[in-house]
Amino acid sequence: MQELLKKTAAELSQMLKNKEVSSTELLDLTFKRIEEKDGTIGAYNSLTKDIAYETAKSVDEKLKNGDNLPKLAGIPLALKDNMNMKSSYTTASSKILAGFKSPYDATVAKKLRENFVPVIGKANMDEFAMGSSNENSATKIVTNPWNVKKVPGGSSGGSAAAVAGFEATLSLGSDTGGSIRLPASFCGVYGLKPTYGRVSRYGLIAFASSLDQIGPFARCAEDIALTMEVISGYDNHDSTSLNIEVPEYSKLMKTDIKGLKIGIIKELMGEGLAPDVKAAIEKSIQTYKDLGAEIVEISMPHLKYSIGVYYIIATAEASSNLARYDGVRYGYRAEGAKSLIEMYTKTRAEGFGDEVKRRIMLGTYALSSGYYDAYYKKAQQMRALIKQDFDKAFEKVDMLLSCTCPNTAFDIGSKVDNPLEMYLTDIGTITINLAGIPALSIPCGLDSEGMPIGLQLIAPVLKEDTLLKSAYNYEQATKCNELVERIF
Ligand code: GLN
């Protein structure tokens, strides 16, 4: 029975329809696996068993009555702990939100409910999604299911580790500068950052609002497509969501890629790239050639500024978004303050971790009247140039390709004392958020230590179908989706 956990969401959906398994049985198996594994992996901050079993019961009832099931009904899914779901603890892995229970559903949670997808728990993460290794979580450490000495990547480390560790079939994460793609790459699974506005952010705890986007994790391309069909779409609660029809990605992806023009980003293939990662990416390029794609080299002259630009814009927006945690409205309140102001400051001093404080200070500084022009305004101007680099590239090619990260998962503790070095792991991913375009990380091999390597596919606005089609063809040719089964 345990072997069922290896199956994809698409396969399990079919099995549910054929009455070969029930949704309740799937949950039993998943929770048993969590009980066995999560003591070491630490992917979950909390479990939502009651909510999950209630959903599974409705699914089984529907199956018994011969009713049609919506897509992904009955498939166990984990939500990153920065997405509100009514009656669930939602902490963003921060002490300042300890004990906070959501009074409402985020739009993604509502869509999952409407599609009868059982949400099994809230996944651990870097505090307020700030980090690349999950080491900034105030709750507990997340380990990489491939090697417990290594980080799972961040900030959606719990969401990635849950799927890689077979503790969930699917999960959702959020990606502001790579937080879906980086952990997907470190854990050997698939992770998609959709186009900005494709998935509603209503009910997602805001980090940097002009960059944040929700997206799925899975163990194959088709499951990413199916999850996107469930969570995408216009939402009148989120004015940045796009009122454009959601395509049937899972159908569109099953066509060949002959003649597809793929650009290789020159600046991400040189200095700083680990030799094993470089070799794996070069092999992937060859696979795409064999599949009939045309390969060209593309230069992105402003890419080198993207880390600086991102860490100004993201911290500036975060300093404003995090002003709301004041000890009055949500979660934690410090004891023993003698005035209102002291209560605010004590609550924030005790409630936020070091990285969050560092970002609030950086962001406040960048926005201050004396420095606004020098930092924030300059960063916005540079953001426009970075976006232009992509516009120009997409005049020549249909898709871009790079590593997701220049290195594979590193040892826990090896970068925590050096925030700048940690920020550099984001070089391949953050540019995408600055441009608002979609990108998908897929597994493409293992390094000499046996850790997964991620390949990043990047497309123009709303061309998620190109990414999925390319991932699907690559998967058919290489069976890269089966790599993760080694750690079952
Ligand atoms: N690692 C980046 C950061 O720390 C990205 C985080 C994210 O995408 N949420 O800001």
C-alpha cells in the first residue's frame, strides 16, 4: 500500500475514479508517512487532519454516488504556512504569528476546497519567506530528504521537502525571488513560479507585493499543469490578478517541441557555476537539440545588477508590509511594556527573527527621504532595464534556459553567518520575479555527492504552456521525474 505514495496526482486521480483506492485511504497512508518521516525532515509546522479528512469523506461519498469529481479531488496537498486557510494555524514560521488562526480562506485555499483537494498541513518555511535555505524558520529546521545534513532550499523548504519526501503528493509555495524554484531544485522535484497575476495572492501573507506569486510543487510536469488549472484565474479580491482565461495546460503540454527556439543565458553559464551543474545543464541542452529544438546563445547585460536591485525592492516593500505586526492585531504580544510605543517595539523586537529585522532596517533605509533617489528609485530604473533584456530576448526565442541555482544543496549551517553569500544563491531565480515572467525548475541530474540539480526554463508572460510542454518532452526523454523515487 505504501507504494501508492509514489504515484503522481494524475495517476491517483484515475485510481480514485476506478475505485481502486479511496481518498480516506490516501490520507491514512500520507499521515502514516508523515508520522514516520517528519521527525527528521521537519516539513510541517502543523497538520490539518480534521479539515483533510472532512474533505476526503466528501470525495469518497461522491465516488460512492457515482458523481463526477473535479480535478485533483481527493489528492493530499500541503500549503506553505504563509497562506491563510480558515481555522488553520498560519504563522509564516514566525514567533510574531505564533498561535494565530486564520479567520478566512486565501483564494487558493478556497479553490482547493471547492475542488475537494484535502489540505493535510501547513508547511515550514523561512520566516516571512525571507531566505534561501529554510534556516530562518523560527519553528524548526527542515532537512533535505536526499541528505539530512543538507538544507532543502528556501524559502518554501517545507513544501519542497514534503513532496520530495513523499509526505504529500502536491504542495503550494510562494516565490518572491526563487522560493519555489530553488527548493524544488535542491530537493529534486518540480516547482513553478507562474506569471505575476496568474494566481491570486489574496490571503497570502505579503512579503514583497510586486514580486510575490503562489505556485505548485509536484513530482512530474503533468501534476504541475493540473494544479495550475485548479489554482489559477481572476479574483476580484486581488487587483493584480489577470482576467484572462486559464488554458488546459495538461492537454496543451502533450505536443512536441520541434522547432522551438531556446535561448541559453550566457551570463548564467560561466563564472560561479559548479562543474557538475554546468555538465548537467549542457547535457540538457543536448537533449533539447535531440528533441528538435533550435538553440541560440542570449546575452542579458543587466542581469548582473539583479541581486542588488532585488534586495533593495524586496526589503523596501517588506518594511512596509511588515509594519502591521504591532502586537495589537495578530499573534504575539510582548509582556511587561509600560506604554503603547514600548509594547510595539518590544513585541517587534521579541517577535521577529534576525533576518526579518535586517530586511526591515535595509528597506526602511532605502525608502528614507535622504536615500530614496540613490537606492529605491535607481533600483526601479534598473528593474525596467532588466525587464527590457527579457523583452529583447523573447523577440528572438520562445523560451530561455539556465541553471536554477549555480550550486546544489549546501550543508546546514554553512552559510547562515554570511547573509551576502546566501543572497548570491538567488542569482538564477530573482531576475524572473523582477520581470514578472513565469519559470519552472525541473530535475536534470545528480551531482557527485548524489544531490539533485535543477534546470530552469523561462518563458514570456502567460506562456506557462511552453514551459510545461518543454518539461513534459524532457521528462519523456530522460525520465528525470523518476530520480526522486530513489529516496522513497
Ligand atoms: N531567497 C530570496 C529572499 O530571501 C527569495 C525569497 C522568496 O522567494 N520568498 O528574499
